[in-house]
Amino acid sequence: MKKIIIIGGGIAGLSAGIYSLQNGYEVALYEKNATPGGECTGWNRQGYHIDNCIHWLTGSTPANDLYPIWKNIGALTDDTTLYREPYFYCLHRDGKTLHFWSDPEKARAEFLEAAPEDSLEINKLFDHIRLSESVRVPCEKSLADMNLIEYLKFGMTMANMGKVINEYGNDTIADLAARFQNPLVREMITQYLHTSYKAITLLSSIGFYTGGSAAIPMGGSVGMIKRITDRFLSLGGKLYPNMPAINIKLDGHQAKSVSFADGSEVSCDFVICAADPAVTFDKLLPAKYMDKNLRKMYEIKEGYHVSSVFQISFGILGPEDCGLPCGSSVHPCEPYRVGKSDFDHIGIRLYDYDESLFPVDKRVILCNIPQEIADYEYWKTLHADRPRYLAEKEKIAEVIKHHICHLFPALENRLIILDTYSPYTFTKWCGAYKGAYMSFFEQKGYKSLTAKNSIRGLSNVFLASQWLSTNGGLPMAAVSGRFAAMKLMKKDKKISKSSRT
Ligand SMILES: Cc1cc2nc3c(=O)[nH]c(=O)nc-3n(C[C@H](O)[C@H](O)[C@H](O)COP(=O)(O)OP(=O)(O)OC[C@H]3O[C@@H](n4cnc5c(N)ncnc54)[C@H](O)[C@@H]3O)c2cc1C
């Protein structure tokens, strides 16, 4: 059996491992942390559970192309119960409320009632959200490897998106909001993503809910990672935690071995780099091997943005009702500052839907505060002065706690701060580029890009990561693992054939 070393045990690395094992390879997966999962993780604090990742897993219905992948890697099993949220998010202001309900007609009716003056644009928006439900992730072949005909064929499978692109393709979120006169509707639209991001990203995100593709598997992020890891191990994969790779040793156009921080060196036939590419091309391989599309995303800063979050989690004391809306809700509040950015809204998410993780007396609130690159740099610098870093995080947590208690007086004296983490935490944990937890978001006027899973100039090294495509997320990570394994097998067959002839 030929031996593959996989560097990085996130979703992409585990997926690459499972598909490689199923193709008959020996797989050794090396992960820098004590546990696999990467950004898809969760942990316990003071008897409460913090789910860091899954707000939504797209492709959770059998009709979706992603579904067989989730099933194959064990993310979803026949026993996995799925929770479908009633809405994507809602906005509460002065006793008025708007929801992006998962039932699009319910949402349309609510918007029309709140803003009859915008009926034309509201109807247009919800018609196009329905059309956006046709968005698909390529699961059979990477977009980077498709020829023109394959690309056009794939595009035809989501023909409805053409109409969405015609209507909103040139809009940013700010442009989309400006189509409406009603201030509540405008406020609602600008609260999910940075206003410079493409409007289509918002529409297709809502479309995942209205189309029924988004769900949360019970057991949360840790449950899902455990199922995937079990699948990997059951197929004979070997997992080596606490093993940061420091270098891939090259001999001409071939990788010969991988060396690790503990001084060991392991030889192999193939390597799949499933760490964040910012790690791969900074530490493991010379940057010259970076794919041209990936390089574009890093270099064209005005065209491809990354963002992160500052997060605070609170435990709720006691089982009594506290008046919080379920799921994700946004509320205006007094101005506050986090990093270098100012805010006048607070986004909170209540974790109460999974009894196994959040029993009624152990419910959790997570506040997710968007952060940009300037904020990341601020946190990175501050981190060097540990006492100040901790004090600043604590100060922000107290401010947010005050705002939440002001909004929901039934929570007064019932919130305990469980954890605070800055964008820099994601870099320390996973090596995340600028603390970003999704990939690059293409901006208005810039194309969505996909990088190849193979590396030009290296015959036996492959890449798997959410970062190979714009937008990223769990689906991109999982399919990129599959594509890396497919590419590797194809290359291996070619090498074997040429060595026979
Ligand atoms: C707060 C948050 C919420 C999110 N919510 C969602 C959601 O609701 N839906 C969704 O689809 N996505 C969500 N995501 C995004 C999702 O978690 C990521 O897209 C996905 O987990 C990325 O997987 P990956 O394998 O590409 O990368 P990673 O998870 O970064 O995995 C890379 C792995 O490589 C390891 N590594 C790094 N350097 C080395 C080294 N030198 N040697 C060995 N190992 C190394 C890292 O420790 C890590 O385990 C969220 C992310 C976060 C942080």
C-alpha cells in the first residue's frame, strides 16, 4: 500500500483521509492540536458547552449533492437528528420585529406588513431568494479542473441563479438595503454581513434556509467531528494528535518526507496539505508553489476580503424563561467598541435547541462581533502583552453583558461569562489566516475563484482546504478533501502507468 501523509485534521483533512482510505491507500493524519476538527470544534466551561462552529450545515437533505458526502464521511448518519431553525435571523427594534423565516412566504408577509411602501422590492427580494435556493456546491469535480463544457453544464444545473445574478449581481449589501425606503427593512438587511459584501451572498444564505438545505445536527460540532473521526479510524486511518508539521522535504519535484516539531521525520509516497494555506505556504512549502488563483485571493486585497469575529459566550443561570428569542437575533444598543471597530447593534445567539449539549439549566448565549483585518492586527499586537489582552477581553465581555441585561432584564444576575476569544485565537488554534474562519469573500466587481487541489511543479503533493474556494465553510472543506483524494489517485495511476511502459 502506498502511504499518504495528511497534514491537518480539520474537516478537509479528515475528508481527504476517508476518501483516500476508501481508495486503498495507507493514511497517516498529523494534527497540531490535541483533538481533530480544526475550526469545527466546541469545548466545555464551568459545566456549560460552547459550540464554536455549526450554526448551519448546508446540504442536509437527501436531494442535495452534498448529502452523500456528509453521509460518506460520517458527518450525518442514519441516527443523526437534525434541527431546522425557524428562521435565519431576526431583528428586534422598539417592539417591532422582522425575521428571515425559513418559511419564505411567512417572511414575505411579515416584511409586507411592516413596510407596505416597499412592496415591489420586497416581493422581488423574496422571489429571488426562492431562485437562490438552486445554488449548488460542485461535488463531482472541482471548478478549477472543469473544462468549458463541464463548467457550462454545471452552471446549467443552477440556471435560476442567472436571474438572481441579473437582478442583484452588481449590488453590495449596502446597495440592496438602499433599494428599500423602510428603515427597519434596511437595518435588517445590513445586519448579517459587512455592507461591502455581495448582496448575492446574503440571498443565497437565506436561500439555504428557505430551501431546507441548512440544518444543525444534534450533538453539535463536537458530535459531528467525533462521527467523522470514528469513520476515519474505522477505515484503518492512523491519527497522530499534538504533531505540528514544520516542513515538507522535497527532492526535485517530489516530496520525500514530512518533519515534525518533535524532531521526527516520516517518509511517504504522497502528502495532502490540509492545514490553512497560510501555514502551508509559509512554513511547509516554498510560497512559489502557490496556485495562481489562491495567490490572487491573497494579493488582491480590495477584491477578496477576509473577516473574523470576537466572541463572548455566557452561561445562563437557572431554567426560568428569560425572554430571549430563539436562534440568532440582532438588537440595537448603545455604541461600543471592539478592536478598532464601533458598533451600535448586538447579535446574540441562544443555544437551547439540543438537550444533550444545552439542557434547560445550562443554556448558552454567544455574541458574535464581526472583526476586520485592522481589528485582527490590533488583537495580534495586544496579545503580546498578555495582561492587557486579557483585561481588554474581560472589559468587552462586561460591556456586552450589560447590554444583554438591559435588553432582557430577566437575565440580570443570571449571566456568567464563560469565555471570550479574539480573532487572534483562531490563528493560535488553527493557524487561520488573519483569524478568518471562512475563506475569502469576493467583492463587487471581482469573480468567485477556485484554486486547484494539485500543485504545479510537485508531483506528489496535494491541497485540501476550505480556502481553495471563495466563501469557504464546511461544505467547501469537505469537497476539497474529496477532490484532493481524487486528484491524488488519478496522478498515482498515471505515474504507475508510465513506470510500467
Ligand atoms: C465561529 C465559527 C463558526 C462557523 N460556523 C460555520 C457554519 O455554521 N457553517 C459552516 O459551513 N461553516 C462554519 N464555519 C467554518 C468552518 O468551521 C470551516 O469552514 C471549516 O471547519 C474549515 O475546515 P478546514 O479543514 O478547511 O480548515 P481548519 O478547520 O482550519 O483545519 C486545518 C487543521 O490543520 C491543523 N494544522 C494547522 N497547522 C498545522 C501543522 N503545521 N501541522 C499539523 N496540523 C496543522 C489545524 O490545527 C486544523 O485542525 C465556522 C467557523 C467558525 C470558527
